Amino acid sequence: MAETAVESVTTLSQGADSTIPRLKLGQSSYNGLWTLGGNIFEECNSELRWPRAIHTYKKMAKDATIAPALNLVEMAIARVPWSIKIPEGYEDQLKDKAVFLEQCMGDMEDSFGSFIRRAATFNRYGFAPIEKVYRKRLKGNGSKYDDGLIGVESLPLIAQDTVASWDWEKKGRKLSGLWQFIVEPSGKSNATLVNTNSEEFIRRKKFMLFRNNPLKDNPEGESPLKACWAAWKYKTSLEEFEAMGVSSDMRGLKVLYIPPRYMAEDASPEDKAVYDYYKNIMRNLHMNEQSGLILPQVLDDQGEQYFKFDVISVTGQKAHDVNKIIGRYKNEIISSLMASQLVLGQEGGGSFSLAESLQGISDMAIESKLIEIQDQLNHDLIPQLFALNGWDTSVTPHFTFGDLKTPDLDVLSKFIQRVGAAGMLSQDPRTINWIAEQANMPVPFDDTSMDIDEGRKQLTGFSSNAGEGMQEGMPSGTGSATGGGDQSAGNSENN
């Protein structure tokens, strides 16, 4: 790294000399990430350390408690709409570039939504490397367009379980790329899975890296499954014990009575052979490998049967409520994955306001993951794509995601009525467009730079003067009968 620095400069300040010290412009600190041979050793638990962690997470993702929580977040991410926005004041300069990005979203080999779902896998594994595959936009290359510009061909996932290790440069301060195992799936003509045991190096500039909580700039991020690993392990163990206990209760305890001489230490070889024979029978019955047994009808002098078989019930009150303990671990898992609304009401409690609060917490977690996807697209994909086309990258259009859920139009309309009646709602085209977008209606104004009077004139031309009810500064109770003034005062729901 170049040792650039600010030279010492002497200046006159308030009649005295002051010196600006030499300052190193480059980075001096380290991220402190513990690595060895390209592998990261931040995690002390071997089951949660890469690459073994991928198998742990795959097992956890199949759990009946964890799977709905993960799917809830990933489905919510996948259903949010995306659009291209132009920075304010650059509408004329960047309009064509925004159209180009919108075309790129629909010109890939698979859909933009499929890319979002692949990127969302960082929610379960902690990270998701997505390769950037470009092509010239020519119809001969499979593009819908024929302008020769560099566009996006696809954004495939570099599967997390194929990541072998990482590489750094600048004394470990900057990630330079990753090593991927080469695994070539084969078709029917060649039924062998080609695994060459070799690795391919993929440079950092070739892929986007989506991460969850990248502490110490860890390229592997941190999976939310780490927080609930202990609870999951105890829960699954208790579920196995519970199933075994239920099975034993249903089958009962099998008891076989045989004469003591067969079990004596000094028994003859023939008697020992009989004892071993019946031990094997009991073992087979316990393992469900034998459906029954035949016993000799032999009676002693008192008329008691020499050989007797019985099944004893072992049902009864257990020392611990296993079901309650499993439920506790289940709640810990759900809470750590911020999906408590999934179990709300299952135990008889809950309310609408509590459900809203829990949903709000879940929405915040989902929004943070959407922000990560948005930031990587805007700070990695777009600047590189523009640079490949030779365009200025100082100001660019950007990707933005829509609302997580559809707004309640009844609540929205009351809000607009109230702020409009107070004279706090402007009738400029941008505000009107925003209201239309919230209601999923066509945007009325293409040109948002026109003044309020011109916008009001166009608006009232197709809405029967309804906009007059939102005129700035209009006193309550005045205006036309069709729309002027505060027409919400007589509505009891607004009082």
C-alpha cells in the first residue's frame, strides 16, 4: 500500500505558529479477523465453523420450527417490488440510464425475482456471493436488445457449500476473492458427477457479497441460526427421547419368565444355550424384528408354567413435563429468528395490538436485509456496469425497494383528510404522485417539476374539483360544496 501522507505545513494562526502533523492517508488498523489458510476461525464451536457449519444449517433449516421462520423472512423479501429511482435534480440527465437499468432487470436469463430469492439465502447461511455475468446486448447473444451496450446476462449464486476458502490482500485489510470447489453436474449421457477436487479462484470484483451482520468485515457474515443452535439441539434431543418414551409406553415392557437353572452361573452348556436363545428372542421383539414367540407348555409340581411371557404397561406421571420444556426451547428459537407472530395465540394468549407489535419487529428485521441487497446493487453492480459502458459513475440512478406490505387505504385516507384539513398537505405533483402510488393507482403526473397552480389545474380537470379540499391555508368549513374545506369534520371516525 502506498505510504501517502500529508506533509507538515507551518501556518500563522492568531499570531502564533501551529504545525499540522504528518497524517497517513491510507488505513493503519486491521479488522482483527482470525484466519488460517483462508479459513475463518472466529467461531469457537466446530459445528458452527465453516465449512462444517453449512451441514449444521441445512439440518436446522429442515426443523419444523425453524423452517417457517426462515421461509417467512425469505418470502417477504422476495415479494417486495423493486424499481429504479433517479436522484432529485438529475431527471433529465439520467432518464435514459434509468430506462437502461429497468431493461437490464428484464433482460437476464432468469427473472430479477429469482436473483432476489438467491440473494436472500444470506438470511440462513450468513452470506450469499452472487456472480456478476455480463454480455453485450446483441440479439445474437440472447439479449432482447441490439444496441451493443454491456448488460447483465445473469446473477447466479455461488453456492455456499462450494466455497472452499477466502483470500485477502493489502495485509489482510481487503478481501481479494474466494476459492470455489469445481463440481460439474452431468446429464444422462454421462451419469458420473464430475468432481475434480480442484478449485477455481473468483476475484472479488466478479461477485457481489450479501452478508448478515458482517462483524470484523467477516466475508461469511453471521447466520441468525447461530443464535438458536443450542435451543435447537436440546429441542431435537428431547423430541427424540419423547418419541422413544411414547414408543416404549405403547409397546410396554416385555418380560419373559424362565426357570432359574437356565440363568445360573454353573448352568450346563445346554441350559446356557437355551438362555441365549431366549435372550435373542427378547432382543428381536424389542427391535420389532419378531412378531411373537412360542413357549413350551410345561408346568411344575405346583401347576405353575415353567416359561411365561408378559407385557407390563409403564405409563405413569413423568418427573418432568417434557412437552413444556420442548415448548420453551421452541419459543427461544422463534424469538431469536424474530418470528414470534408465528406462534401467537397457539397457547391461548395474544391480542391485535400485540400481533401488530410483533409484526413490526419482524418487518424491521426484513427491512434491514432488503437494505443490504439494495446497498450491494447500488454500490457494486451499478457503478461497475456503468464503468464498463464508459459512463460517468459520480451520480447514477439507483435500485430501491417498495413497501413490505400494502398500506391500509382506510387509515391512509383518514390521514390525508386530517393533514389536508389542517393545511399541511401540499398539492404539488410529487405529493399527488406519492398518494397515487400508496393506493396502487396510476401516477397522474409525469412531470413533477411543474408548479402547484399548474398541477392543481390539471388535477381538478379530471377529478371534479376534489382537490380543492386540500388547498393550502384554506380555513376549516369553507370552500365549495363538492370538495372545499374540511369535509371530514362531520365524520365521527375523524373526531
